[in-house]
Amino acid sequence: MLTKAEPIIAALPYTEVGKCVLNADGTLFRGDAVSLRNAMASGSVRFHAGRIRGALPPLVG
């Protein structure tokens, strides 16, 4: 698993460290390193810093 992750991590820009990698539609990016490079070159990938308490609604009981 780590062997597969290393090229993907190496392809990420340093300015986006710690951010979630998303497709243009907001879904989680699940591609390999080549797909990531292509997506970044075409502008179809976004980086999201997240927020406190996440994105899910609170449970009310």
C-alpha cells in the first residue's frame, strides 16, 4: 500500500500539503499518480482544507 502511495504523494504540490484531493465535482479523487498529474494539468482536481466538525450534519436525537 505504501509503495503505491509514494508516487501519488510525490505528484502532489507542496502548497497543498494536508488538503483533501477532490475531483471537480467534489468527490474524492481515487486515481493513480498518472491520473493525478493529468487531472492537475487539466484543472479538473481541487484541494480542500476541510473544516472543524467536518462536512456531515450533526445528529439530533
